[in-house]
Amino acid sequence: MSPRPVPASTVARLPIYLRVLEELADAGVATTDSGRLAELSGVGPAQLRRDLSFLGSHGVRGVGYDVEHLHAHVASALGVTGDLAVVIVGIGNLGHALANYVAGAGTGFRVAALVDALPDVVGTRVAGLTVEHVDGLEDVVRREGATVAVLATPAGVSQELCDRLVAAGVTGILTFVPRVLQVPDGVDLRSVDLATELQILAFHERRKAASRG
């Protein structure tokens, strides 16, 4: 039987629940109720219970949720209980920082390879790995069995690299490139555009300033 479909909005909140559960576990909290978990997650209790119900997780009346068990359940649903190989393409300042972050995060991901085109970057060591040349991108992806990649490259080459990653077997791409990329059906694309996010904040700041007169 196929898994119950989980709404995209619920999936987007699962990492928040996971982070809060990690914080509770680190603080030695064994059980928590939906009200407390929802408050720490910034959602309403009904929303939290609805989200968790998609995973088949239900608290015990009068007891709440077992923090360790729920953490394992959410982590499993997110697919971060294993050792998912990630290839990072573009090892400039941002790519360098991302490589070190993912390598030290312990979130079920593993930085499998780093790729760049610049001669002064290729061959250097970052996060315990040697940066490889972009000419061998397809071989790198297949060698590592990677299905997830991070793009932190100049915009002008991003679509070409995206196409090459997909052709090599990557089915999930996180891009920090300020450009709209095109991917075929079956490939998940997540975009983090810092300039866009700042522009949205600027919009809200202008609206608040206008309302103050």
C-alpha cells in the first residue's frame, strides 16, 4: 500500500519539529505535550497534531509525546537516519561554509565530494575532502552514488551544471544561485535566494513604516 500523501506545508515544518525535539532531548526532557511542542515550534497545537498524524504519530492522552521516540519517527520520515551522500558544486566562500556545516552537522547527510572549476580551488582540502575538477562531475556523482547535490556556483553556469547533475542521476538539488533553474519531473529543486529573502523583509519594513505614518 502506498504511503499516505503528506502535504508540502507539513513537510516544510518537519525539520522545525526535529530541531525542537533535539533541543528537548539535549535538555534531558523525556516527554512533552502538544502544547509545549507547538509553542517551541511556532505553530498551533492543532496544526502540530495534524502534521504528526500524517506520520502516524499520536500522543498519549495525559502523557503527551515520548521525545526520543518522536524524534526517531520524524527523522525517519525526513530520511535523515542514514548516511545520505551529498555533492557540493561551487567551493567559493558560500560553498566552503556549506561543506563545513554539513560535515559537522550530524544530520544524516554526508559530504561525499566537492567540485569546482577554479584552478586555485581544485586540489585544496575543505572539510576533510579534496576539491575535484568540474570536468569530472558526472564521474564523481556516480562514484559516490549521490542523489542529492548543492549548487553554489555563478548564475551563468548554474543551469548547465544542474542539467549535468540530473543526467548523472541526481534527483534532489538545493540551489543558492540567484536564478530560476529548470528541472524535469521527478527532480526536487529547493532554492535559497538570500537577495530575495532580504527584499521580502524590506517590503514588510516599508509597509510597517507606512502604517506608522
